[in-house]
Amino acid sequence: MRNRPDQRAARAHPRGAVSQTGDARAGGSRAGLSSSGGVRDPGLISVWSRRAARLASAIVIGLALGGLTEWSVPHLPFSLEPLGNSAAPWVLIAFVVALTGRAKWESLMLAVVTLLALVLGFYVVEAGRGWAVSRHQVAFWSIASLAIGPLVGLAAGSLQSGGRTTAALGAGALGGLLVGEAVYGLTELRFSSPAGYWHAQLVFGAAFAVGLPLWRSRRYLRGRLGALSASLAACTVVGLATLAAYQIS
């Protein structure tokens, strides 16, 4: 939980590839230099400029929404309280940002950077409002960002450019993160947080893990069962791992 010390009793929950032109030019040059005289390839420079812009956007979005999350904690109604105290909203934000990546490695980087920026934005605003910042919570969520971010990024990258099985594993992994946290909320936080919220998150995570593989395999009837099985297996493994991580945190 990203909570202040005096709130813990009330809130017990922790908280594609480069364009064809860029590829052709990059492949024919060495370190961004043209073969004619050491002049940098404009196409390659444009590619990296766009990547830098996406990275900067991820940082800005993370800082802004992290700060907004901290602000929302005392203002949300009880029925939506976990929005400011759970990981699912941040995971979905990082996933959406990672979808803007043009390659799997870029999606991975964007997801990690977004999550770290969310953590930083949250605690900077908390400190700015005069609340004591828990070093343990900062360390926990920073480590969680480094651990979960690659998974979220790979899920986003696989959904964009992977095959049916790879995309199904990505969908299952993301759904497992949501399902695992929802199960924790329904079991360990049943007396301190709204069950309706956790039920909605559980349904959404399961629907994502089931629906996306079926949709991706809609033209390949024989591949549906295999894709669905891969997604459900990933969802189960990641869900149990998420639940275990919350149990020991």
C-alpha cells in the first residue's frame, strides 16, 4: 500500500518495429553514418527522435498520473478507494503506454519507465503535501516496478507483433496480475475495502485473459484452444505469484 503511517489501519492494502525506411537506412549505415562521408542518416535520426519523444511522454505521463493518484487517495469514495491504493490502475497505465512502442524492447523500456515515474510522482506529491514518506514503501514499489514492468512491456509488445501463442501468453500474464491482486483484496481485505471493486477487477482480468486470445484467433478455429490454454496457464501462474508477493510484502 502506498499509505501514510496514520492511514494504514483504514487502508490496509499496498499499493514494433522501426519503420521500413528507418530499418533500410539503419541497415546500410554504420552507427548512423552514411557511406559517403560521415554525415548522419536523417532517417535514423528521425527514428531515434521519435523514440526519445515516446520515452519523454512515458516519464511525463507517469509523473502526472502518479501525483494524481496520491491526490485522489483522500478524495475517492469508499466504493472506489482501491483505485488510489492498488497496483492495477498503474499496471494498465504502463500497459497502454507500452503499446506505443515500435519493438518489444522499446515496449519493455516504456513500461518500466512509466511505472518508476508513477512511483516517483506519487511520493513527490506526498512529500510536498507534508506527509512522511515511508522508505520501505518507496523501495517496495520501486522494486515491484522493476519486476513487473518487463512483464507488462513484453505483454504489450507481444500483443502488437507476436504470434498467436506469444500474444496469448502476454494477455494471460496481464490478466493474471489483475486477478491475483483481486483475489488478495477479496480474501485479505474483505473487511476494509469494497468487495464490489475487487469483483469488477477480477472479472476484467479474467475477461482479458480469455477474450483477447479468442479474438486474436477468431480466423483460426484450430488455434483457439491452444491460444486459450496458453493464456489461462500464464494467468494462473502470474496470478498465484502476484498473490504470493502480496502475502509476503
